[in-house]
Amino acid sequence: MDQLRETLKVHHLRTTTCREDVLSTFINRKNALSHGDLEGELGENYDRVTIYRTLKTFLEKGIIHKVLDDEGLRYALCSHSCSEEKHQHDHIHFKCSACGETNCLENLHIPAVQLPEGYHPEHFNLLIQGVCPKCN
Amino acid sequence: MDQLRETLKVHHLRTTTCREDVLSTFINRKNALSHGDLEGELGENYDRVTIYRTLKTFLEKGIIHKVLDDEGLRYALCSHSCSEEKHQHDHIHFKCSACGETNCLENLHIPAVQLPEGYHPEHFNLLIQGVCPKCN
DNA sequence: TCGAACTTGCAACGGGGTTGCAGAATATTT
DNA sequence: AAATATTCTGCAACCCCGTTGCAAGTTCGA
């Protein structure tokens, strides 16, 4: 409760009920969420546009990060504190083809890759699709 | 010219000018293309819907594969012959933040990852974003 | 408690992608 | 070469995603 406000404060955001609710949904659900997921959960309380704007703000401030997907964008909490200046993510995302959930495997780092001469990598995004332990 | 028809035939597709044009655009442009790219190139000749359907058909038949991106789906040619039954891709995709082009690095394989107990991986998708040799 | 700054809801819009259907083109059979 | 079955295309319509402008409401610091 207070922790939500604290998180928002750290990132220089005003505390509003929408932001608190979106943030707590991410914390409770644990997996990566799409705008649609949030609208399903909170849509009766807030306008779609407000949810879009909340996601955009959280992204910019480093509270959440994008998760690539073959059927639409999702978002997940940044575990280590990212900031407005710098997002740092090198963990793997796993999407289950059975239950459809996408999760961050925080402990698994993306292996280093030796790129050819001239390539200057900045961000890495590895999505593995398959069956997760729950659906096994 | 004849090669286009041949490719379509191999995949049990009728030869139509739209399919020939889309296929030859992929071959000429070399990089990953979005529907919008194709519409820009061929939009005066064909309806948007036809281009969508062509992409979908090519996907199903194993002529092209999806390329994930943080700002929308793209497609690229399958180099090794994929089929309706099986798509097999383990190469890396590189997106240049300067010119915006996304390319397949066919020679670079995605390194193996040791997943925790219970995970059964099926497909891998690694996108690296940064600056490409051309924009260096 | 007041005002400046920020946030929200509403309306509207553009783009992405899909579906149904009728007409056109392709392949096949004779 | 013509007829037929099959497939493909264009059009219209539709829904979902995401954004923008603006007026009204809320937050927070002085």
C-alpha cells in the first residue's frame, strides 16, 4: 500500500489511484501484462486512454519494460531499479504456448554473442516459446 | 522470374502477380519487411487485404517467418527451406536504431540456454538492437 | 488553503489486421 | 480449346490498438 506510493514517489510521479492500481496489478499478477489484460482487470474504473498513458509513463520512468511477443506487446516490472535515463535488461522471457503466459526469467541472462565487425549492439531481447512447468 | 514461379509451385501455391511481386520484393530488399513496407511498394497495384493474405499464406507455407520487433511485426524470407509442417529458425535478428532496418544474421545462431527444470522450449527469437555497419 | 502543475475522461481519429462475399483468375480435366 | 472446380482478389465493413487535443478534475508544494 505505502510501498506503491513509495515506488511512485521515487520515480517522481504523483500518486493517483489509477497508477496505484496498475502497479499493484503488475505486482500481484507477476507475469507480463498487455494493455488488454489491464483493461480487463481495471477497465471499469479507468478509461482505456488513462491506462495507455499510465503504461507509457511507467515505461519512461523505468518502472516497467517492454516484452516482445509475436502477437502483441506486453509489459513487465523492472526488477532491478531502472531509471528514466537507463533501462537495463538482459534476462530471458519465456512464453508458454499452452497457457499463454509470458514471464521474465530474471535469473537467466542472455548469453553473449559475437557479432560481425561493425555491429554495435545496445539492447538484447530473447523470447523463448514453449511449454512452461505449470502446463507440463 | 521463373524462379519465383518455381518457389510458389514448390509450396503448392498458384502463381499470381501479387505473390510474384511480394516474393520478389522480399528477395530484392533483403531486409525484414512490414506490411506497411509492402503496401508502400506495391499498394497501388494491390489491395491491402490481398497483401495481408499473401503474407499470411507465405507464413503458413514456410516461405517467410515472423521477426519480432518492439514496434510491430515484420517478416523475412526463410533461407533454408521451411515447410508447412515445420519452421526452423535459430538465427539472430539485428535492428538498427539509426536506419531502422531489421536484418537476419543467418550465420549467427542463438546460443544454447540452460532453462530451469520443467521448461520445454520450442522456438527461439533473439532481437539485438543497436547500430549496424552501414550507419556506423 | 490557494494556485500552478499535472492527470484524467471524453471524443475523435488513424492505422493494423480480419472476415464475408461476389466476381475474377488459375489450374485441371476432357 | 473449352468447361469446370478451385482458388484468389477487391471491396465493404468491422473491431482492436494506440494516440492526440482539450476541458474538467486532482495533486502537491508554498
